[in-house]
Amino acid sequence: DSGVTQTPKHLITATGQRVTLRCSPRSGDLSVYWYQQSLDQGLQFLIQYYNGEERAKGNILERFSAQQFPDLHSELNLSSLELGDSALYFCASSVLPSGGPNEQFFGPGTRLTVL
Amino acid sequence: SQKIEQNSEALNIQEGKTATLTCNYTNYSPAYLQWYRQDPGRGPVFLLLIRENEKEKRKERLKVTFDTTLKQSLFHITASQPADSATYLCALTSGYSTLTFGKGTMLLVSP
């Protein structure tokens, strides 16, 4: 158990809908990262927050947004969902704010299926 | 653009042998390279980190090498076991950027 929790575990929804994925980092970790993993694309970095502030942005679509709250949990909002958004979404956390000697601890993921 | 290449074909080996996985990169000057293990449907788990000025790092049955001239890292599992069967991901960072992951190589260890 990495100490990172994600809810829900599974999510099935229809095209055009909006969903929210939730992540709680390990105790003491200030950085939260969101990743999307599909079979053909591998693990794609979406966005990072550090202590409530956006720190880095990756290949995140404009239809997606995220935030980190004062208690350090984070939410990833996906809107106007398309079939291609079906994937595993992982949250990870780390102690340090940047990409130094900084291992990341991953949650169990949320499997999103868009029908 | 930055590119990380890991063998997309699964590596099949027999129990007890040494598994060697390769990670090559281009257009990148990583300061740190990490290896993660991922089981199907689960989140990646950190295994080892090696710095650009380190040639080799070991942890129990695991060994990682990092050759910045060849732009390559090798990941070895000695005395492999069926429980080592998983997908192994390499990930790089320049030290200021976030991690960039390769697509991973699946390892299958048969009894």
C-alpha cells in the first residue's frame, strides 16, 4: 500500500458527461501528480500541484482541469467526455516539489469507461 | 523531441536466469533515471533511482546501470522468479522537469 488513495475505483459514464476523480496523497507529501494511462499511449503526465499551486502542466486537454485543496487532496475534473478519454487515471504524490531525486508514490488508479 | 524507448516486445525468461531490460533515450539530458514496476491494473511502484554521475546502483536482486554517453540504462533482475513477472517502466527527469515515463517492457518469468 503506497499510502495514496483514489476514488472511485471504477467509473462508467456516457459521452458528453462530466466526472470528478479524487486523490489523497501520502501523509506529508505536498506534491500531487495526475497521469493518464491508455494501452497505446503509456503513462502520460497531465498536471502537477505543489502545496495548492499548479506546478507543471503536461498533455492535459482544455476539457480537463484539476485543483489541490488546503488539506492537500486533489481532484481531477473531466468534462465533455469522449470515447477516447477511457483510460486508467493515476494520482501520485511525492515529498519534493520538482523532478529531483524524488520518487513518486502512485495510487491504485481510477478506471474510467466512457460509453 | 524527447523520446524514451523501451522494448515493446515482452521478455520471456526462465526462473533463475537474469533478466535484462533496456531503456534508451534521445534528445534528453536526464539528471536522474528511475525504474518502476507495474502490475496489471495497478499503479507503478518505485524500485530504484540512479543519478547521472552514478554508473551503477544495486538493491537486493536488482541492478541498474546508467550510461549517459550511450544514452542508455540497463535494468537487471538476477535469479528471477515468477513473482517478478510485471511491466517495468523507466522514467527520466532533468532535475527541474517532472518525470517522463517510457511505455514499459513486460517481463514474463516462467517456472
